[in-house]
Amino acid sequence: MLGKDGILRVGSEFSDQPEDRLITVSRIGDAACPYRYFKNYVEIPRQEPPFVSIEVGIGQLFHSHLESQFKKLRPENRRVSLSDAVDVAELLRFFRESMVSGGRPKPPYRIVKGGDSIQDYEERLSQVATNFNRFLRETLKGHKVIEVEGKLEIQTSSCYIRGKYDLLTKDSKGNLVLWDWKTGRVPDARHDDDSLAAKAQLGTYAVWARHMYDQPEVRGAGVFLREGLQVFSETFGPAEEGELLHYLVDWRRRLNKMESYPPKPNHFCSWCSWSDVCPSAAPRNPKRDKASAVAWARDVMKQQKEYVVLDLETTGLGRTDEMVQIAVMDLRGNVRLDELVNPTKAWMSRAAEAVHGISMDDLKGCPTFKDLTEKLRRAIADRNIITYNADFDKRIYEQTHYAAGGGFMPKGRWECAMKQYAKYVGEWDTWHDDYKWLPLPGGDHSAVGDCGATLNVIGKMVRATRAPRPRVGVA
């Protein structure tokens, strides 16, 4: 793909480039919290983080072990065989020598998950290695190793995309496959950005190999080894390349507009190496956090003229998906806008259609996003916007605006009723070390119905206070 934001060059070394032109999947992940991104990539002079979670440490150790093993194999010019399986006992011995002292992690490693012990991580590493050996027997056996732990760089007209792949092989049919070993869990469907980042990583590797080795398409595969064995793969050709470049370049463009780097608490906070110095880090206090959620709902109702509730239905969850329905409601339950939206893209994911029931045929003759400019301006004006999952809805709104080439863009804040309600309910998610994000109570997956359900959630939190009860919610 050439042209605007198309690929100009691919290479196997990193060139010297300014930060505002660099894209890596690790940067995308770190930018979920601007403060972490600032500490890792922007701050000068660069500081070393206070610690590294042992979760990250065993992942690095396992990758290093496989790298060493496959680099020995490559000069032999033979195919992967059962003799290349990981020696689990040797791996655990190396773990104890390099990362453990006196039954505790050696600095800079730290156990961040309460209740875990060194033995838990030994067992986890053993399970990862055992699952890898199963993968080798069932899938990797017979592949020829082409490259191991290689650098890659993709130059476009506006940025440089970088990465390091784990293994490049050629299967028995001569097809190239790029492998990425994963020692953590499969991305949680609640956090769509995690899944998108994982897909972007595989896509970056595969698109690079497609151009580097002049192939019509290349398969990228993520091998998740922690809980059983799960392999997620996707083949990338010209169409997938265009979508990937749009996602990556748009991410860099949006990040370059950032003028400050405030902490943004998310489900990775406990594992963050900067949590010791993060201004927003504080021990969990369910009573305080519930009171904070109630206070938020009460403040919203006191200033209800400054807010609207918004909900979207979409073509899918990806970085090029758009809205297909939008509703706006004031905080007394009056509907200010309820419209189907004809997107610029000509297809809808089956999963999305199964959720909201809107088909592409239903959208024929409906207004485009640009057509709704004045209606949106009147419905939202300068008000702040409340949604149930503000990060997702704000992203989809911005993607739709970008795809349409303009239209109304809100100036107010986007605030998340879902995260406030999670604090209010107080159900703890031990894996993400955060309050559990709950489905919208009473939501019917129509934009106007979900606006009403969001209002009822706010009303439920308001009624938990002793303050006078403003009229809130819809029947």
C-alpha cells in the first residue's frame, strides 16, 4: 500500500527518529495511562522504574530462553523437531538462580499480586513451558526457522512503526508465519483496546514480512501459553494492511496532540513499574470509593443542565468502526436526539449486528454523520457527556467524525458512568486489580434505551445519599 500514510520502506534495523514519529505496540499499551507513557518515553533525563513485576520478569526470562534455543537451531538449517522441546527442569533452575534469593524475588523484581508466592510463579512458569512443548509437538514441528527475535521497522510518510518479533518460520507448504509468544492471559473482552493492541502487534509483524519477503499475504499468530494452549492467528494482505496503518497512524496523531500527561488509572495499575511514584496511586478503600461514586452522581444531578447522556451502537469494536445509531438524552429523561446513522464503511460485523439488530439494509437512506451536524449541535451544544463506557464511545465518535471528514465535535468532557457504578457496587476483580466493570443494568442495546438505563444507574447512586432526591431516570 503506497500513497498517503502508505509504506515507503521496510528494514531490519531501527533508524534514529524523534519520539513524535515512533509507533510501537508497547507505546500503545503504555499510553493507556499518559503518566506511564511520559515516564517511559518522554521524560528527560530518563529514570529507571522503581521495580519490575515478577509477572513481567518471568515473561522476559521465558522469551530469552526460547531465543537462545532457536538461535542454536537456525545455523543447523534443519526443521523443528521434538528434540527442541524446552527442558522444564533447566528453565526452573535458571529462574531460581537469576530471579530468586532466600525465597523472595531479587531486586528489581516484585510480587504485586497479593497472596502469591515464589512457588506460584514457579508453577506458572512450568505450566507455560509445558504448554509450549505441546504447541511444538502439535504445530511447530516440521517448520523451518528463518529468523529469531528480529528487529523490524516500517516507514510511512508520517511515522516509523517498530517492533521485535519472536520467531519467523516457513511451514511445510513454504508459507511464512510470524509467531509471538504470550505468557500472560488472553486479552479480556471487556478491554477492547487490549485485543486491538494484540491484533496490531501481529499485524505489524505480518505486514513487515509481507513487504520484506515480497509475499501476497503473511500469517501472524499469537501463542498464549499461560492457561492451557490458545493460538490466535490472522492472515494479513493488502486490505488488512490498510486498516492496520489507519489504526496505528491515527493513534500517533492523537497522541501528538497531548499537551500534558496526567495519570489515568486502569486495569494495569498494579503491574505498573511506576506505581510507587504515581500521583494517583492509593490503597483501595471500598467505602471511600463508593462514597466518591455517590458524590459524582449527586454533583451531576446538581448541575444537570450542564450534562447530557449519550449512547452509540456501532459497526464493531475496531479502530475503523463507526456509529450506526446515536441517542442523546437530558438528565430528566427527555430525548434530544435519536437517529440511525449511515456509516462511510459498507459492512457491519456479524457480532455487532447480533447485539443491536441493526443491519446495513436498515441504514439505507438514513442520514450520514455529517448530515446530523446541526441536530447534534443542538442536542449536545457545550454540555458534558455521560456514557456507559466513555473511553469506547468517545473513540467511536471520534473515528466516525474522522471517517466522515468532519461534522459536530463536542467540546465538553466525557464522563464514565460505568466506572463510577463499578466503584459504587464494589465488586473486586482480582486479576485486573480493579473494580469489576458490570454490564449496563436494564440496557436493551438500542441507543435511546441504553441512555435511559444509564440515567437509572445514576439515579440509583443518587438515591444512596441522604440528599434531596432530584427527579432522575426513566420508567
